[in-house]
Amino acid sequence: MRTIATTALVFAGVISAATAVPATAAPDTGTASAPASSSSVQSTDIREQLEATPGLTVTSVADKGGYPLYSLTITQPVDHTDPARGTFEQRFTLWHKDATRPMVHYTGGYGLSSGTREITNILDANQVSVEHRYFNVSRPAAYDWDDVTVWQEASDEHAIVEALKPIYRAKWLGTGASKGGMTQTYHERYYPQDLDAVVAYVAPNDANNRDDSGYENFFATVGTPECRARLNAVQREMLVRREAMLARFEATAREEGYTFEYLGGADRAFEFSVLDQVWNFWQSGSYTNCPTIPDAKTAGDDELYAWSLANGLSVYSDQGQGAEGSGPYYRQAASQLGWADLKFKHLKDVRDYPDIYQPNSVLPSDMETSYDGRTMRDVDSWVRTRGERMMFVYGQNDPWSAERFKPSKHDSHLYVAPNSNHGALISKLTPEERDEATATVKRWAAPSA
């Protein structure tokens, strides 16, 4: 039940206390090119324009690769349908190179991350990076989780684009990985005139939350039969030896200061974490790690636990969840995004909590909610039939890539990086497809004739 870049249940993104997200966000992918000779003069002018833009506040400026990186906030309505309900300050950054260059609009889907994105490097572009509403400090003092919807965040991003487009008039391309790629896709669906193209990496698409056959098929075919069998055996043995493994799990929790009130105790948290082991192995690991999998029947308790902790046993503690952690993501998964409700047939007789693998399990009671799938069905249909200039990049061995967006025939594309996990990139495609995808991105960013 991972955050989307971390676990299966919850999908796409921040991470539980012991895991890192996004796996949700793709890694920083390169070094900035040397600044233009007019950079310092132009950046002074840009700051003046930013400070003169209604609703924007420049909070600081730093150097990044020889170019100014502005930290900003924008005043957003709590509810874009009812501005009278109040406002909050949403954080974002702007990496300014040249106002005449393309702009990459990046969403991580969680907190603020300003790492340089792959297409930013491909295009030598400016980059805006946006913190999702109600993550970290981008929220009002008093808030209602019902305001954390796909449309509300898309409207936040629309406001940022509208504020900056009078300054940056070249092409705008949206990008993001995992939950960030989903966020860009939702933005494109509701405000298709904002961006000239979207490149979304490893973006899950749970169009039918009741049908998880895509995920089930993935785990039945990924890697080799031998690797799958060894992984399943280790996962099962962790629950067969529950007493011994739970003692080690509780020791880890004590060492790290973890508690498990939201999940209802250490035993429930342990089972929840074991359920995610195999998902995490493939999401963040590699088929080349298969030879390291211990023999479940002969491995000692310490060996079995140590290997599991290093290879997918995420610890879902209170400290990583809740409003200050990955809770906003799980709330979104429970309400709109959906989750992978796997059957775990090989574990059926050793599970004690058959209904635990769903996002509400890791949330405090005041954040729990019910699911409504209409938004995901609408977005899925729009992408398949009406989306234009959209590129989706997935990883062959990435569980999150098992349920994908299907692009339309309107200058849109789908690529799968061979033997890649949740860190799939254009650069990891086959040479032919890499060149093709790169050329497409450059064509989309080129000035209009």
C-alpha cells in the first residue's frame, strides 16, 4: 500500500517513514549548462517582474548552476469555486535561465522538490517546481481534506501558469514522475490550453479501482519464474515466522522511535509492511538483485529479516503518515486516485488482517474517507480520446507501470524502458526510441512557425 513511489497500496508518492518516495520523483538528471552572458542583467529584470505580479511573493533567491533559483509563494483560494472561503500560500520555485527559452512545469505530487528534470536538461529550459496543495506548509491554518481534489490542484497549477506566462512566452511543457506525472496529466485534462505538451513518467492510471488484474498479471510475469518463486517464498516465510520476525520488527521500531497508532499496533503494521515487500523489491530494485534472495526455508531468522529490511520491507509508522507525512497522498488515494488491492493468494492462510491493505488503514481517523471513481474514469477517457501532445514513459519492471494511461492518436506516445523500474527515463529507452522521444520533445518545444 505504498505511496506512489513507494508502495503498492497507496500509490504514487511520498514515502513511509522508512522509504523514500516518489520513487515518485525521477532523479536529478544532469548538470546545468553555462549561463548566458546576459543572465545577471536579465535575472534582475525577472525579479522585478515577479515581485510586480499580483499574488506572487519572492521569498528568497539562490544560485543553481549559475542561474537564479527563486523561491516563491502564490496566494491560492482554499476552494476555487468559492474564493470567499479563504486563501493559503502555495510554495513553488522558479529556475530562471532566459525568458525566451521554453518553460518546464514540474509537479512532484508531494512536497516541494526543485531537482532538475530530464526534459529540462534536454531543452536547456527554465523550470517551475510546484508543491502540491496541503502538503507540508502549502496549506491554510485551518483546512478541510475535502478540498484536496484533483481539480483543485489542477486549478492551483493553472493560476501559477497564468501568473508566469506574461513573462515566459515560449513553449510550456509539463512533466512529473509517478504521482507527479499523474498530477500533470490531471492538469492537462482540466486546463488543456495551459501547456503545449506533457511528458509523464511512470504515472499509474487506476481507471477502474475494482479491477486490479493489471497488477496481478504483472506479478505473475515480471522477472523469471525462479525469481518470483523465491520472492514469494520469502514474503510468505516472514508471516509463517511471525513471532520471530515481529520481535525484530518491534526492535527496529524502538531503535527508530516509530509508533503504530494509525495502523492499530505493531502486529498489524508488520503484516502491512510484509504485504508490500515484493512490490517494493520491483519498484526500487532490479532483476539483477534476484540472486541475493535467500532460500526462505534454510535462512536463519536474522538473515531473513535483515534481507527483507534491506529489500522492500517498508515500515509504515505514525511518524511517516498523518497530515505532516504522506497522509495527504493516502487521503487522495482513498478518495479519488485509487489503489492496488492485491489478492496475495500465496499468503491467504498466514494473514491475520485480510482487509488491511487499503489507504484508510494508514490514516488517522479524521483523514479517512470513501472512494469515488468518477474523476479517474473521466481522466482516463479524456486522455485516450482527446489528449494532445502527451508522452507517457513507463518501466518494464515497475509495478506502478502495470496500469497505464493509453494516449490518444493526437500526436501522443507511450514508451516502456526495458528492464527499468520506477525510475524509468527517456534516456533508459532503447537507442531508437530514446532518439525518437527526444526529437518529439524538442519538436514540441520549438517556436511556432
